[in-house]
Amino acid sequence: MIKPNDMAEEVTLFKTWSSAFALRVVWALQLKGVQYKSVLEDISDKSELLLHYNPVYKKVPVLLHQGRPISESLIILEYVDETWNQYPLLPQDPYARAMVRFWAKFGDDKIMPSIWTAFISEGKEQEAALAEASEHLQKLEEQLEGRKFFGGDNIGYLDIALGWLANLLRVFEDISSLKVVDGERFPLLFAWLREFSDAPIIKDCWPPHDKLIPKFIALRQVYRAKSST
Ligand SMILES: N[C@@H](CCC(=O)N[C@@H](CS)C(=O)NCC(=O)O)C(=O)O
């Protein structure tokens, strides 16, 4: 077992093979070329170390740097950006920084739940969730006006924060025949999904698609069973 003292000078990331939140941190560390060690967690049987380092939320990701833990993926991204200056993720201008953080939070608070509900529901509930997701995605579409990435010419903090869309939409669409990002309705977002997915480093870190499919089929069944009781 890894003991806290063994990690004093190192960068260690507690993650699972599939966590879209942990993937944000993986991408950020890789883009910056920071060497790190991964500890693979099993969410159904969390390690004592994970519970020790994230006693509040008990979730991955946790980044351990010089023996000190940081949790919550968006906060970890900021820490990584402030600690390693190469390949800046956040813009320099304070207003631009605030806006990027705003849209990242919007992604987690609004887009994620609506797309998740569309994925696990059926009929009228699914239609309503899809309509809500589309309304939110329209706002992201506007953010991409005149840009290849949310970060401009390069992948930045917001691209990483929204990267789960590129990771999971294809899985959800393959499983449920949902079409969330339509190329005609959201041409910029559609192009972004492709550019982001194909970018070196991003592409190299994808969890295997054929392993995600059965995982999310099973998860959807669990959530559907819960909502029908
Ligand atoms: N808001 C958190 C979400 C992290 C999260 O939900 N992680 C999941 C794995 S994808 C987890 O550890 N779940 C364990 C649990 O809920 O007990 C973040 O951004 O880091």
C-alpha cells in the first residue's frame, strides 16, 4: 500500500479508469508535461487513502502534490495551472478568467444534469431534458463564435472542463440513439467536438469506448430502476 510519506515530493492522481472528472486532470497534467503517478481507485471499494485525502466528498479525482491533497476537478485544474506555468490554461485577463470559470460551472451545473437526465429517461421526461440541454448548448455555441477552441487557437481550461461532452456524448448516443449535438443546429459545437477529440494528448487519454459502453448501459439500468420505484 502507498503510504502518505512515500509521496512527499511527487504528483499523484487518484482516479478511476473511466472518470470524466479525473480525465480533466489527466489532460491538464499531460498538456503541461507534468510527470505524475496514477492510483486507480474502485469506486465500489474506495481505498483508505482516498477517504483520507478526500474526507469531505470521498470522490476522485484527488491530486496529491508534495503530500498535500486537492480535490474537485475544476479546483485541481486551477491549482495545476498556477503551479506549473508552461502551457497556460486560464487566460491572463481577470475578466476573461472569470468568464471561463463561469462557463465551466455552467457546464457542470446545467448541461451535465440535463444530458444525464436525457440519457437515463424516456418519453416526455427525455424530451423535456433534451430540450433543456439544447437550450444550454445554444449558449455554448455562442461562446465558440470565431474560435476553434473555447481557449481560442489552443485547448484551454474551458475546453478541458467541457471535455466530458466529447468523451461521453458518443457513448450516450451509441447506447440510446439520442442525438444531442446536431451538426446543423450546433455547427460550431459539432466542429469543436471533432477538433477536441482528435487533438493529440486528448485523444491519447480517452478511456476505451468499448469498455465505456457496457459500463453506461449498466448505470442507465440502475438509474432507471431507481426512478421507477
Ligand atoms: N464535482 C466532482 C465530481 C467528482 C465525481 O463525481 N467523481 C465520481 C467518479 S466520476 C466519484 O468519485 N464518485 C464516487 C461517489 O460518488 O461515491 C469533481 O469535479 O471532481
